[in-house]
Amino acid sequence: MSYLPISKRIAGYLSFQTGLSAEKEEIITYVIEVTLINLFNIINILFLGLLFDVLPAVITCLITVALLRHTAGGAHSNSPWRCALITAIVFLSISIAASYLAHIKQIYIDIMAIVAIAIGTFLTVRLAPVDSPSAPITSANRRKRLKCLSIIVIGFISVVIVLLRQSLWLHTQEVQVAIILSVLWTSFNLTHFGHLVMSHIDRLRNPKTKEVN
Amino acid sequence: MKKIINKLCYFSVTTMLFMASIIVTPTCFAWHYQPEVPKSLRK
């Protein structure tokens, strides 16, 4: 299993201090790796959002993508650093686009929302959950439960978009557009084309990298 | 001091083993990288 050297070192130290078995040490390494990557990415994204003055959109993007990817899954990169770069570029682009598109008429935002939810629902029903070779879904029951949950999440997001329409908050439209673009991005990641794009990005620095899925 | 460090290590390990069962439930996280899930946690 390939983990970051820092995760391995911390897990090795904890294992040495507590006399863990090799199997449990591997689990600890995985937990440390997930925690470190999540913390790094969250801090990185929030900092960039603050720097570019699009914090509400970045937070919205983060929550929407997290909710959808938690249940529906999607394409992955092979490297944590490339992942951080892709995440930063995509989340920031979505947020900046949202801050610009927030000034268009509400009717166009409504049309965008309907299209995004329709695409999101269609792709979720057809493709979700999309697992990866690093975290395969082996149980049929879990697959079924995750599909149901992803459809519920899409429904929940639709309700939030409708509720936001009634809100008088200053950043309402920006947040609405950020949700719409995040749904489109996550849906795109469910498709074969999304996987191709991600494996293409993986091959930019490493031509020997094989396609994901 | 050594005792405190040892207790802290045991506490961290217990917390992380508990976290592992929660962390492994979602398909993936918000990001585009998924660390390899240990075989014993796959379901």
C-alpha cells in the first residue's frame, strides 16, 4: 500500500509505542493519511477563498462536493499533490465563476439550476456509486444504500436551491450558482469522460500512469 | 513523562481505530485523491 512517508512514520511510532499488529498499523496509517489530506485541502481551499474574496462560494462548493462525492463517488487522481492542485483550481474556478454569474438575471440562474439538477439526477441514478480501485465497493447492499443516499442528497440540494431563492442574503445568488456548478462538476466526475480527463491529468507528469477505471 | 506519552499513544490509537470505521463508510471525500483502503476495512 502506498501512503505518504509522514503517515507511515507517525503510524510506525504509534505502533511501536503500543505494540500494534501490522494490520492495525495499516489501518492507523490510512486514518492519518485521510486526516492529513483532508486538513491540508480544507485549509488550502479556505485560504485561497479568502485571498480571492470568494469565501462564501468556496465554502458552498466544499459542502456540496463533499456531500455528493461522499455518496456518489467519482473519478480520482493517483497523487495527493495533484489532487490538491486539481481541487484548488476547480474549486477556485467554480467560486470565481459563481461570483461573476451571480449578477445575471434570476431566471437564468433558475434555468441553470433545473438543467444541473436534471443532469445530476440522471447521472446519479444511472452511474452512482462510482468507486475507485483504491476503495472498491464489494457489497451489493452497500452499493444500493449509497445509490439511494446519493439520490437523497441530490433531492436535498434541489430543496436548498429553491429555499435560497426566497432568501434576502447578500450572497444568495453567488451561493446558488456555486451549488449549481458544483453539482455539474461532481456529475461530470461520475462519467467515463470525467475519468478520462482525470487519468489524462495524471499522465501529464508521469507518462507511465495507467488509466483509472 | 514517558507514562503520559504512552497513554496519549494508546488514546490516539483507540480514537483512530474508531475513526477508521466511520471514515471508510463514504465512497470518497470531497477531493480527487483516495488513499488505498486497507483490505480489512473494505466492504
